[in-house]
Amino acid sequence: MPRGGGDPLAITNLTVWQDAASLAHFVHNTVHAAFLARRAEWFEVLAYFHLVMWWVPAGHRPSLGEALERLAMRRDLGDSDTAFGWGRLPGLMPGPKRGH
């Protein structure tokens, strides 16, 4: 299972949002939703977590290394207070879950 960073086929995206509701709005209520709906045309369905979220203190700018560490934590331990997916944000993930 790739950890990211070293996989030549992986696309890495690291963003920081003001709040979870703003992220959910972008994912599901902007042009991003059209691309999300078509992701099966471009990406394989993965058998492991490929998304991780965590609360970032104000003023902190997370690095890709930090994100990969948190993703590894989520893969190894499942959802926790320090690394989680949409399931920890009830009511913000409409539609079917797929690898989140």
C-alpha cells in the first residue's frame, strides 16, 4: 500500500479551510462536484484510505510531510481525533462514501 509522496501515479492535494462547512460546500456545491462525480473515469478505486483531515491551529501551515504522517496514522489506526475522514463530520458528506 503506497504511503503517498513516492507513488509516481499519485496526485497530492493539500488544502486548508476556514471551517468544515466551507470545505463541504466547495466539494458538493461548486464545479468541483461535477469532477467528483466523474472520478471513476480517471482514478482507480483504492482499497485503503487516501483522504485525511485534521483540525489545524490558527496560523499553522501544514506541510506535505505532516499530511502524509496523518494519512499513515489514519490508515494504521483508523479515525481518531488527530486524523479522520468525512465520517467525523456528520451531516457534511452527502451521497455515497467512496474511500473517504
